[in-house]
Amino acid sequence: MGFCAPATHTLLTRSDEAGSIMPTRLMEYFNKQPRIGVLSTANRDGKVDAAVFGSPQMVDEKTIVVALGKNRTFEYLQENPHAVFLIVEQGETETLEGWKGLRVYLRMKEYATSGEMLDATRGRPPGLWARRRRRWFTPW
């Protein structure tokens, strides 16, 4: 699913609601691969959206970058900057016992179609990064 729209980055900040996890441990867990996550957003009227993502990366203790296209997630973030990224990690057994999860509360700070932050993301692994818009999230 490629997008013709110019590349964009969005800055999101991490909330202090991340609980008792130390920022360095949170970064390690957040960036661990393979993992899957769900980015949940809501528009100004409270209509919700949830989308599965594997690409978000925590680039420092307060900043997350995610590749997005011109889609409902980006539309909703422009109307309401608050979001939640839920990370799910499979346990060692085939049952749900042992599975882990973490919610990271986010707020969109900015987005752009060019600049230093966007250029830095281009060094990330190939795939969706090259074809989709970039969004930076910073937890509140």
C-alpha cells in the first residue's frame, strides 16, 4: 500500500502515564522487534480509529516516530492530537498466558514534509518507511 503524498514526519510526545517503567527500559521494550502495536486515535467528535502498526520507533525518551500515509489516523490526529499506542508481545507458550502488553499515551506535537528529523528517519530499515508519511509523536 504505497502513497503518492510527500513524506511527512509527525512529532509525538510520551506521557508520564507510562507507569513505573524507566525511560531506557521503555525504549528497549518499545523498539524490540518483532512486535506489533495498535495506534488508537479519536477525532474531535470522539469517533475512534485503531490501526495495526509495526513501524513506530522511540528515538529518545520522549519522542516516537511513526510512518503514516494520508489516512484516517493522520486525519484524526490533526483534529485531536491525543493517541494511545498499545504494544503486544507474544508469550513463550501458545496460550495467552505469558503474553505482555504496554500502553504508551501520546500527543502529536508537529508534522512536516521535509527537514532534519524526516531525513534522519530515512536511514531506518527499508519497507514502509520509504513509501509512507513520517509522523513524530511525543508522549505527554
